[in-house]
Amino acid sequence: MKVTIFGSGYVGLVSGACLADVGNEVVCVDIDSDKIELLKRGEVPIYEPGLDQLIHSNQQAGRLSFTTDVAEGVEHGLFQFIAVGTPPDEDGSADLQYVLAVAAGIGQHMNSYKVIIDKSTVPVGTADKVRARIEEVLKARSQSGIEFDVVSNPEFLKEGDAIDDFMKPDRIIVGTDNPRTSELLRALYAPFNRNHERVIAMDVRSAELTKYAANAMLATKISFMNELANIAERVGADIEHVRVGIGSDPRIGYDFIYPGIGYGGSCFPKDVQALERSARSLGYHAQILEAVEQVNYRQKEVLFHKIKSHFGDDLRGKVIALWGLAFKPNTDDMREAPSRVLMEALWEAGARVQAYDPEAMDEAARLYPSRDDLLLCDSPEAALKNADALAVATEWKLFRSPNFDAIAEALSAPVIFDGRNIYDPKYLKGRGFTYYAIGRNGG
């Protein structure tokens, strides 16, 4: 099948590479000419495990190509995926300008039946706006007779596991009011739907809401556990014991109940915010969503307050070694990352940061160029040298079992602030460390 994907960001590249890998002919379109030239040379602008090999092999096989030519993209594919960004607007609602710009481009060049697929995370009602924009452009071209359908097909990709998520999906949501379109999407996704039925067909608006609902539910679990962790500290309980106790209940489960220093990334923060703002625009006060957002903002400051409490209000001259910059392991994404809140608070208080992350160093250098109070180090060990304490912001496997003797020797004092609860408090305290975690025995 012939597929066109507008947007060569995270969702667009993963979707395009995976669809090409099962035999489809895929063209990815992006207005960023520098990015397209990079991709044509086989260089991938984001880090996602396995993505560079997948793109390269399908380029070599002639199944995946990249262009800035909108007309070429529209001409190519029966399926026209819209996978562009929907960043927060000034009021926190989703900004649809890029989605609607793509819709206008499709309408401008469309000369035969197309299936337009919203892959971007968009508010309820966006499919109607996409349809209206295309109809408006077709009318201006005196081509109102050209048929097309608009489908909501939200993505459920986890950064760090995106290829597996696409190739072996838990579910494939298809939102359409036209049985013909539903069958076309079933045919497109058949290679990913062989073991058992994963396609869940529904109306368009329900599909649009499903994506927001899924991310909001997961974010709620994270904020709820962080709220419990803060209570655990104050009553002298260990949140890790509590986590195991409640996770053993199959109605709750163990996923997304790990306390820490808040969630980040490109999805949870903006999607919770966008859903809450959408509800507000309809006259409904979504109190739980508002609380989830507020708890997460507050949780990102927890590690800084622990550092400030340990050293006193004056942090001038202190050096903090920071392990982890990405918002989660197996990505270089620092959007809304808790590490950024921590670093910026430390700098404001007069401290310096020596940081290391296995993948996010270039992104950190881009975000914070030429700072005298930030040293980006080439190894975890280098970040420790002459620092006053170690703070852990991302739970990379590399950090899980370090040489604690070497840590104690490198630091001016053996102090660890663990924002992801990856170490054993009793073990570290037995080795002479002062150890602070999230919700563990008042730590």
C-alpha cells in the first residue's frame, strides 16, 4: 500500500519506518528542509532504540523516502497521515495550526479519493475541523466533488519502546463513521494484527478522547503515588513497601505506581493540560486533572528542597553531580524533564551542576549553551569529581548498580539524593552514606 506521513518527528518517523518495514511504500513529508536532508543521508535526528537501523534498511530497500514536496506526498499515498506537533498554546490548550496547515496542503493538491488520518494527539472535534478545512480548500479550487474520509487513529507509543509498541500494539484505535474507511484501515494494519484482534473501531470523537483519556489516567497514577510518597515521608512509612502492597492487587497493578520526581516528556504534561483546558472551555471543571497537573509541578521541586534542607538555604558554591537529564531512560528527550526544574533551581540558588546522561548531552548543550554553572561530563564518574553530593534524576540502567566506594571517594561527602528510588536505603546508610529518596522512611 502507498502511505504518506506528514511530519518527520517522533511519531511520524516511527510510524513511517514501521509501516515501510512490513512492505508498504512510505513517503515522509516535512517542511524542515534541514531535517529532510539529514534523513536522506541516513542520519536520524532523534534517539529511539533501533529506529536508525529500521530507517536505513527501508531506505536501502526503496520503501521509505523523505521529501519537502507537499504535492508529491499528496499524490503518492491513498493514506495521508497527519503526524505533526500539537504544542500547548498560551492558555494550555492544544495548538492545531500545524494540523490544519497540513489539512489545507492536502486539500490544495488532492485530485482523487484519500483517507486522511489524524495520528497527532488532538482535542475532540479536530477531525471535524480537518474536514472543514479540506472542504474549504477544495471548494476554492472548484473541486468539491472529490471524496475523502477523515479518521482518528491515535498513537500509543512509549519513548524508548516505540518500535515494539507499533509492531506489537496492545490496541489499534480506529475512529471513523464510514465502514468503508474502517475496512481500509484494517487492511493497512493487518500485518500488526495477526495473532489476535487488536483493532477497536469506534466513532471519531470517542477515538480522539481515548488518547487523552489514556495519558491522563497514567499521569494520574503517577501523581497519586507521588502524593502518597509525600505522605509516607511525614508518617515514617516506606512508600516502596506500600507500592508492593497495593500493586499486588490486580485491580491496581504495578505499572505507573513508581514514586519519583514527576513525569515529563512530550505527552503527559501537554495532554493532561489540554484535556483540562478543553473541559474548561465547555464549562466543566475537571478537578482531578487540575490536581494531577499541580501535584506534578510540585513534585519536580521535591529533590531541590531536599538538597536545600540538607545544605541549608545558602547553596552558593555548592557543586551537585547530576545523573540523568532525559525525562526517562532510553530517550534523549528533555521536554518537561524534572532534571531541568532541578538544575534551574540549583542555579538560581547559586549552585553549580556537573551532569551526565547516556543520550541527552547534545540536547542539554542545545538547551543550555555557554553556562558557567553547568559542566556536561563525558562519564558518570567525571560528574562526581569534587562534587558535594550526587543527585539522580533518571533511572538509566547504567546508574542502578554503581561502585559506591568510588562515589564516596569522589564526592566531598558521601551524600546521595535519589529522585527515582533506585537504591537501597539500608545498604547505603550501612556504608556511611547520607541518603535521601522519595517517600522512604522519612528520607
